[in-house]
Amino acid sequence: MKQRWGNFSWIIVGIGAVLCCGCTGSDVGERVPPSLVEVVQAGGSSLFSIDFEQYRTPDEDLPIGVFDSGIGGLTVLNEILTIDRFNNLNHEPGSDGRADFENESFIYLGDQANMPYGNYPSEGKTAFLKELVLKDAVFVLGNRYWVSGSSASPRRDKPPVKAIVIACNTATSYGLEDIYDALEQWGIPIYTV
């Protein structure tokens, strides 16, 4: 009798192994999580959200969003703030002694928690890098922010932006096309450079 149950248990183990091995393929009902672009589009995340209604009508008084993986992009922002290559009155080329963006306001994000972005490609983490760049864009486009690391909840009064400047070479190289695609999918008509 012992012998019969021993063979029977091996048959059960064999069937179980075949069933388990057959269920590991991605074509057997495995759920693929939605992309960040889809999550933002659906509005189902309190962390990654954009108020799309704020972008339905252009507003020239909105600030320009600038982001980098750290504080190095502040040099880019400083250049934007001080550049004088056009006449502010007639918009023709040539310096007029006034900064070209003197009447603009800016929002700056330095993602110091994940800096430097330049290390991610060499570590084989380009998908993570692209996700970080999209998250930076969502932050700049959205209205949510924390006043400090100890804040109990975020504030939701940050204005939207009328343009995005990526002040990071790595983020531009690896994420600019993804940002263009996301903006198109979200229907947000803003400039991104």
C-alpha cells in the first residue's frame, strides 16, 4: 500500500510542476501595470496628477518650469534670467540692455533625491531614468508640492506652467521624446526644450 501512495504522490507533484510551469508565461492573464502616462491621464493617483483643465486655454502669465537632476540646472536658469539677445520692445535680434525674460516667473525642480541622472544609463537603468524624467515633468506641470519634508500633506496651489526647460543633458537625451509623447497624449500644448 505504501508503494502505491508513493507513486501517486509523484504523479501529483509532476502534474503540479507542469501546471506551474505553464502559468509563468506573460500570455496567461498576467496584468501589466499601467504606465505613468496612463496613470496621470486617468487621474487615479494622488502622487502623480495634473489638472488638465488648467491647460485648456493658454495663459501667457504662467511661469516657466525648469528641472534638473540636482542644482546644476540653476546655471541654466541663471542664463535664462540674464540673457539679452533680443530687443524687448520690437522683438528683433540685438541687445537692448534688458534681460529677454525680465517679466517671466519660473518654477525650479532639482531632483536631488535621485541625482545624478548621468549614472543611470551606464548602470543599465534607462527605464528608471525615463520614469524619473516623466515624474519631473508631471511635478512641474501639476499643482501639488510639499512645503517641507515634514509636511503632513501636500499643498495644491502651485501654478501650472506654460513651458518646460529640461536643464539636464542626460534627462534631455533619454526623456525628451517621452515628454513630447506624454504631452501629446495628455493634450497639453506647451513648449518643451
